Amino acid sequence: MPPKPSDNAFKASHKFARIAPRKARLCADLIRGKGVDDALASLEFSPKRGAWFIKSVLKSAIANAEEANADIGRLFVAESRIDEGPTIKRFQPKDRGRSHAIMKRTCHIHVAVGVR
């Protein structure tokens, strides 16, 4: 189990991302605890749509670490968490005057990198 993010972790987040949390968690679980180079490579070649969202947040967390003059070679993904955001509700007209609800789910993506 990777260590918890501490005060010296560098964080980034993407709020209200237009992807279902269940689908984004598949990619978030893929990179948790890995080094940033391995995590970026995994996300780059992943066929999942959520990989694109998480990769951009991970790059932002790495940039935050660079701004604080952290050693980039020793960084690892300390936390990758997907929280559920608000659901956008839409309706699709159906036959005989009925309608079916369409739930467009959003999520909040949180990534933190730490120094080993």
C-alpha cells in the first residue's frame, strides 16, 4: 500500500470533469503508487478515455512540484482519487408521451505526487 500524501505532497485537481467517476477510477487505480514516469507512460498508452483527463492533472501536479524545486526523478503518485461531482440531468423523449432520464455524471479528479 503506498504511503499517504503528506504536507510535502504536491497536489492538483480537475473539478467537474465530464466523465463518469466509475470510468475514471479505472485509470486512477492504474497509476496509484507508481513513479511519475511509469504513470505517464501507462496513461499515454491506455485506451481508456479517462486516461486523458488524469494525465493532464498528473502533469499539473508534476509542474507544481517543479515550481517548488522538488527532485523530479524521485517523484511518485502518492494519491489518485476520484470523487463524484454533480449529476447533470437530461430527458430523452420516448414513445407515447413518455420520457427517460439521462444522467450525465461528473467527477472531481485529485492527484498528489510526493518525493520518495
